[in-house]
Amino acid sequence: MKILKVLAVSVLSLATCTAQAAPYQLYLVRHAHKAEVNKAAGGAAAKDPLLSACGKAQAAELATLLAKVPLTKLYHSGYQRTQLTATALLTPNRRLETYQAADIQNLAASLMQQQQNALVVGHSNTVPQLAELLSKTPQAPLTEQDYGLIYQLQFDGNNFISLTTLQLPMPALCEPQKGLNNINE
């Protein structure tokens, strides 16, 4: 009888572990295009710019692309450009969460512990670093001109399965205007 109880507890524990190890996906993206600011003037706007018109269009494209993905949390670093990008994806079933951009290690650990579909909106210097921490594979750095690259990481419990990079389509609003002193014309 004692062996039967131990076996029942073991089977229940295994079933609980299996139930918790459901597949999930994390999406990592740099914030959308930021508004140009006069850095010489200094102030808060120089350190924390809003999104440009192009950036707002990019955020809307991202929202459309991920509309049917069951994301529970939308993480942003607290800077306006990351918060505005994440807010474009906000629905009644999704909630915004702020993380510390300087503490990517803690964010990675938290994402692995929660094991839920989520979006993380970060910066050119933090998104590849986070992708590297989560996937344990080297990632190329992003430049200040790189926008729209989406890292899709798939996990089964704590097991990393794959990393796919996607490019967000460029909204028409972001295309260079022809005939307006464009050197590349």
C-alpha cells in the first residue's frame, strides 16, 4: 500500500511538471522609430523621445502582426518610446509591465520562470543581449538605424527550441519621399 501511495504521488508530480512545461513564445523587438530631438538642447525630450509618425505606423504594424498571438504581458523599459510601442498592442487580455533596462539578466530569469507568451520592447543595445541570454546563441548587435527586427523565441518549459528573426514590413509612411532632395533618387 505504501508503494502504491508513493507511485501515485510520483505520477501526480510528473503530470504537474508536464502540465507546467507547456510550449510558449517570447517576442523581442526594439522600440519603433523615435522622434528626432535636438540633443544639444538637452532636457527630458533628448533622453526620452516620443515616437515619430513613422514609429507610430511601425507600432501599429506590429500590433496587426501580433494581434492573434495570445500574449499576456507586454514588457517595456519605462522609456516613452518603448511604452508607446507596447501600448499599440494593448488589449483587455494583455497588460503592460515595466522592467529595468539596466537589469536584463533579471528580466531573462523572470521570463523563463513565468513560461508565458510575452512581448518585450527594448532598445538597440538590450534586445540582442536579451535574445542571447534566453537562447544561449550569439546575436549580432543592432545599430541606431535598425528598426522592425522581431526575435521570436520558442520554448518548451525551460528548454529553448528555436529562434527566428522576422522583419516587420516597412509602413508606407516610413518610405523615403521621392523628389524631396533625396540623394538616393
